[in-house]
Amino acid sequence: MISTAIRVARVGSASELAAAVLLMLGFPAIMVAALIPSVYAFAAAAAVTYLADHYLHRKGSYLVNRLSKVRAGLSIRFLIRELLLILLLARLDLANNLIYYGAIGCFIAFYGLQAPHGAVVTLIRNRRRMPVATRNVDLKSRINIPDAPPLGLLDRSAEKMLHLDLAAVVGILISAEAGSSVAGFIGIGLTLGLGSLYVLALLPFVRGGKIPPNADKVLVAVDDWLREYKPETVLYFSGSKDSAYQVNMWLETMEQLDSRPLIILRERVILQNLAPTTVPVICVPGGVHLMNMDLSTVRVALYAANVGKNIHLLRVPTMKHVFIGHGDSDKLASVNPFSKAYDEVWTAGRAGRDRYAIADVGVRDEDIVEVGRPQLAPIRGWEGVPEGRIPTVLYAPTWEGWDGDPGNTSIMLAGENIVKKLVKADPPVRVLYKPHPFTGTVLPKAAAAHRRIVALVEKAAAERAADSRFTADTAGQEKAKADLARIEARIAELVGAGGDKADEAEATRDGVVDVAQYEEVARLRGEWNEAYWRSFPAWEHRVIEGAEPRLFDCFNVSDAMVSDISSVVSDFIASGKPYAVTDSAELGVEEFKRQNTAVRAAVILNNKAAQMGELLGAVRDPKADPLAEDRKELKQYLLGPDEPTSIEQFNTAVKELALKADTRNLGQESRASAAGTPGADELSDALSAPQPAPQPPTV
């Protein structure tokens, strides 16, 4: 029942739900206490609402954000509490007392301070918002970007300002009970004094050397850096916060390019969720700013998603444009007709080429280049289950998608059956359940199925832990947990335990990565992953959500996988391990294989998971695995050859396409010269040259 209430209230935990309930009940309780009247009851109920409000804001509760939509926002809640305090004074027959008029005057003046406070805070934030935010770009030597205001002044500023009324409220309640106005006026003085000081403390940050340069100066500095750096290959990305993983998967590849890389983002929220990288990053929210940016040295632009804002870079003819996507699967998104807008489409292997040919969406075969999947390099091969270890099966379903197609995911129709078959398998196996991060975001029944699967896995884990047949290396696990704590502490020390608290301007100024620190963090994350798997028994069922451990880390500790039609299957094939895919739409084995290339070497499960024994049999006895050779052939078909390596293929493709761009640009210049037409640079100079003043007409 509590979990249902948490879901309905859209809060993150039972404690948030309790705070929300107390907040909702607190205000009626305050009103009743004012009407009785009772100073002590009023004080108790008011304290509850103050604390609940503060807790929910600190947690960033969705419920608090929604209250403002129904005219019960933060300012209204504080105003209601103060009006009820005035009512309490009236009910206590203090309407003719000086404290009564003092309270009214205090709250009017206090709310008068809210306007300049809000205006100054908004002005500071707007003036410190950069037209272009960067990482690993040296703007510090080119323009002066001052320090951000102290975090305490701007973080949750409206909440902090309103909470200054607490001094007045406490003082007035003491005066109401004691019969003396002294405490009340002391509280009133503190509230108005602190409020005024808050506004005055903010004023220096709205003018002079406390604000960053204007947009024109920032953009000139960025162009100056671009001319010095001379980027050659750009990874361009636009999307929502939840799609940040689509660009993050390409960061390591960009770091390994032979040409000078640059990442261009269009949304600030993507920059905030971008994984650490050594590649220069420029976030350009404004389309006009992007189109005026000096990208004349760029020869290859890579696109990880088909989005409308791509047009702002696609319009540049001096560079070649490539769709690289964010996963290679048989879903319709992998053959989007928009792909024909690019000069080339790069796929992992032959399968991607054939997929476009079958879809017939206008992408020409000669424009498709097979480059492998550089991201799959960390995936290790398989040599069977080591002696004495229980096999591990990963269940990694994809999410439900936007269209409600039952074939998108197995989680709703088959998920529970899959997990039940696995946890009850004899001989036993270990289950790792790692759902897609979007699971349940569209369909409530998908979210409900996910919760049931989590409950199944956790129950099976508890039962196995109580089974005497399963023993644990307690000392080894304690050491691993100690290693985890040590590693996490060191990572927190390196990257900052509180995360990046700088504002956009300061982060742009100081956002040049320390390469040595970056490499140490990468090494520590590898050690963390190793320690994580040692921190619990090798037979323990596990639900794995969140960014860590990564999906590929789960691949490497698993002996088999069950999934759905998605890029997860194509990626797992790189391991050579047995896998199963669920025919959730019940197309039938032959039709399912015909429509989906990646399942041709898979065990096909129906929604009852009746074929699970075939998968487990292949894991337990690799020599009797009937699909082993099929997986080898399919791996090369989907992902390309192992040699040369994928990153070598990728770099070769970039180099060849850059050469095509240069050839095209030289051809344009030659044709323009032959026709007597000025080139782009000459035309620009001519247009920007001072023009003679017009002469009056002769009579």
C-alpha cells in the first residue's frame, strides 16, 4: 500500500511520502490552532510544516514542484502561515496590541523584499548564463570570467529568503504567550534586517567585474580558440536529459581519433549529464550562434541521433556529414528515412548495410560504410563456465517504447516467467537483472512488471542466502567492501564529493580536464568494478540499476543473456556467449528470425519462456551447443571482422571522408576561379569592406 501511495504521490521514498502527508495535514492543523486559539498547538503545527517543506525542497520532491501548479507554491504556503498567525493574534484579543500591528507591518515589508530579491537573483543567473558553455576549451586566457557568487546565496534562494520569517514568527508567538511585545519586535527586526542584508549581499554580483563578458565577446573568444585548435572531426548531438547516454557512448571513440576531435552539444542539460572526457566540448544552445561559429577547419561531422536541430550543422557544405547512431539493432529507428540526408551512414557490419537495402528508405548502398563498433572493445570473449562456479545469466530487457507495441519488450508479458525459470533452474544459476533506464516511463504496466520482477529476484536471493548449500567467503567480501569504500572515497576526493557546484560561467572557465586525474579516475573505476563483483557471493541473485556497474561489465561476468530486440543483443554477440531473445509479439520462430537479424543465432523464447532449458543447456555444456558456429558467423555479419580493430576501421573511415571533403572544397574553389566568381573568403571580405557614401544624382 505504501509503494502505491509513493507512486501516486510521485515521491521517491517513504520518508518523502511522510513529509508530504505532514505538510498537507499541517496547514489545517495550524488553522484549527489559530481558531481555538492555542499558541502551543499553533507552534507545533507550524514547526511541522516548516520542517516538512524544507525536507521536500532539499530532496527536490516532484510533489513540491507540482504544488505551484495548483496555486499552492512556496510563497503562498508561507503567506498562509503568516496570515494564520495574524488570525491567532486576533483570536487571542490582541488586535489592539502593538504586536498585532507590528506583525502586519512586518509581513507586508517582508513580502516587499521578495520582489527585489527575486529580481536580483534572476538578473545574476541570466547575466552569468553563457551564450556558449564549454569543457576542455581554454577561454580563461582569452576573456575574464569572474567567480560565481557564493553557493549559499543562490542555491534554493527563494526558500532561504522566505525562511527568514521564522525569527518573526517565533518572536510573535513568544509575545502572544508572554504578554510582552519585546520578543516579537526583536524577531521582526531580525527578519527584516536579515532579509535586507540578503538583498544587499547579492547586489555586487549584478554589475562591473562580477559579471562575465557579453555574448559577443564570448563568441569571439570561442572563435579565436577554434582557429587556434583547428578541429577536424565533430561529434554533434542534441537531445533530452534522458538521451545523454547516446552521446556518452561515443566519448571514448572520440578520444581515440587520429584527427583533432570536437564535441558540439545543443542543450545545457546534456552538458550537465555528459560523462568526463578529454575531448573539447562546446555547448551552443542558440542556432544562430552555431551557424556563425568558425568551423571552417572541420571536415567530418558525426551525428549520433536523428533530431531536428541537426539541420543547423547539416547546412554546412564544406564538411561531410555522417550518421553513426547510438546502437545497431533491427528496430525501425535503425533505418530512419531521415538518414538519407547525410553524406554517409556508418554501420557496424554487413547487416546494417543489408538492413537499409531491405527497408528501401532512400539510403544508397555506396553511401554506407562498415566501421565496426569501437565501443565493444571492452567486451571479453567466453571460454565456458570455470570449474566450481555457478553460471550467471543476465536478464537485460529493453523498455516499452513510445508506440505501445508488445514486441518492444519482454518485461510485461514474459519477464516474470523468464525470471521464475531462471531462479528455479536445476542445476542452479545466478540471475542478474539489469533493466533499461527508461523502463516504466511510458506504460504504468511496464513499471508494475518491473517492480514484480525486482521482488522475485530479491526474494530468490534471500532464499538462496538462507540455503546451507550456498556458502560465502565472508572475509573476502568484507575486504572487497573495504576496497569499494576506499576507491569511492578516492574518486570522491578527485572529482569532488559534492559534485560540480560551479555555475555555468565558472564551469566554462575552469572546465579543462586534468589528464592525469582523469586517467587515475578511469583506473579507479576499473578497480571499483572488480571489487563490486567480489563484494557479494558469486551465486547471489542481483538487481542492478543505475549507471554502475555498466552493461558491458555485466556482459563480462555473465555466461549467457536473455534480452529483447535492441542494440543490447548486437553488442552481446561480440562476446560469443549463448543468448536468448523473447518473441513477445508471438510472431513465431521463423518469422521472428526473418524480421530480426540479431536473433538468428539465439534461442527464441515465447512469453512462457518454455525454451529456457535450451539456453541453460548451452551454458552448462558448450561442446553440445548447437548454435556456437552460428554465433561466430553472425558476429562477423553484424559487427564486422575482428581485424583490423574497429577503432582502426573507424579512423580509416574518418580519414577517407575528410579527404573527400577536401577534394570537394578544392573543386569548388577551382570552378569558382575559372568562372571568375570570388571564393567564400573573398566574397566575405568584399561584403564587409567599407562602402563609399552615395553621391547625389546629377541634374
